[in-house]
Amino acid sequence: MNDNYKRTDFDKSVSNLALILAEPETAIVRDAAIKRFELCYELAWKSIQEACRAEGLEVCKSPKSCFKQAFQQDWIEDERAFLEMIQKRHLTTHTYNEKLARKFYTRLKQYPSAFKSLLEK
């Protein structure tokens, strides 16, 4: 991934997500973690778009197409995790539902490593 500006923001957002997930769970920590996930998710697929442009590849237009393209380029090792993120990201708009927010929060801890792997490639 060649775009340094996006990569730097993405790297920082992944670190921030990992930091908040290391804190004991409270409603505020949970909400902050969900927001930080949303930021990581957005920067992930937009960074992939930039990397595709830089590599002269067909530029993807959506998170799903970007994650698939990154998998094809071997920038993503676990395509399933990223495709799951798409579904989870759609649910984050409903985190006013306490039960849903708690359920989603428990899944967040698996994502920083997937984001970090993408960053490394």
C-alpha cells in the first residue's frame, strides 16, 4: 500500500482501536471502540483504493469490491474476516441497542490483527 497519508491515518486508527480494546469494558469504552472500528474499516477500504490506483489496478468502488481486490493481490490473508466486517459495519448504526452493542463489542478484538496484517502488506 503506497499512499503514505492514508496509510499513516490507517496505522494510527488501528493502534487507537487496539488501545481502546485493552481498556476494561464500560459503556463509554464500548462506544469508543465501535467508533474506532468504523474509522479503521473506512480507512482500510479507502487505503486499498489508493493502493490499487498506485499499482495501476482496476480501482474498486465499494468496501466489498476493495476487500476482494486486496485478497486477490494477497494484501489480505483472511478474506472471510474482512467480508464479516462488512456485515458488522452495517450493524454499527444500530448500536443504540444495548444487546447488539455488547455482542458486536465482543467480536471487535479479532479485527486489529486483520487490519495490522493489511497494513504490513
